[in-house]
Amino acid sequence: MESLPSAGEPVTRLDAVRLTAWRDMQTITAELERSIDEALRAEWDLPLGWFDVLAALQRCGGDARPSELADELRLVRSSLSRRLDRLEEEGWVIRRDGSGVDHRSIVVELTKRGRALWRDMNVTYRRAVQRHFASALDHHDVEALRTALARLAAGR
């Protein structure tokens, strides 16, 4: 097993340890998302991707422009648009013209039904996150993970 360079030592190439860590992160993240998706589908017959949109709108105060939502979810606009179409068909969100003049200022808003659905699904979501993610980590693990994620975010 290849060891990591000492603290302060510059890393100039992608080594086997980092490449394996990258692949492990991808695999484990996908597995966690699948597990949480399965829990939501089992109880609500709705996918994690739909819940993510409702949760993002909730975090944004109940409404947001599609571009803000796409940024929040790190999705391409076309993928978000398909999700919004389905959520709107179900009556969980509405799209309205925020300015009355400029169609680029469309705002997506959670409906009363959408807020209630998010609230109810959030219980299932939190339970699944606890079971599949949080229960495996102690306080030090969480702090180390947050530190690593902050470094990754700063390096973009």
C-alpha cells in the first residue's frame, strides 16, 4: 500500500492512494444515495431526486428561480426542468412569472401540498440518512469529513 506524503509535502501527481480514495468516494456515495432512494420509494413511491427538489425549495424559503435551484442541487437545467415538470403535474410546486414581464424571472414555489409532502418525506429521509450514514460515523469522523469536503470545495 502506497503511503501519503507528509504534511506540507507538495503533491504533484495523482497517486494510487488518492485514485482509490476517489473511486471509493464515488462508489460509497452512489450506494448511500441508492439506499436513501429505496427508503423514500418504499414509503412514498417517490424518488430521492424529487425529494431533493422539494428540500432545496424549502432551504430557499419556499421559492426560487430555476437557475438558483439548479445551482443548489448541482444539476443541469434540463434535468431540473424535467423534475419540475413532474412535481408541477402532481401539484407540489407551481411556476409563476416573478416579474410579470420578463419570462427569465420565472419562480418555482412550493405549494401547500408540496410543503406538507416535504415535511412528511423528511422524516423518512432523515431516518434513512441516520441509518445508512450518520450511525457509522462518530464526532471525529464527521469533523474530518467536513474538513476534507471544505478543502475540496475551496479547491474548485
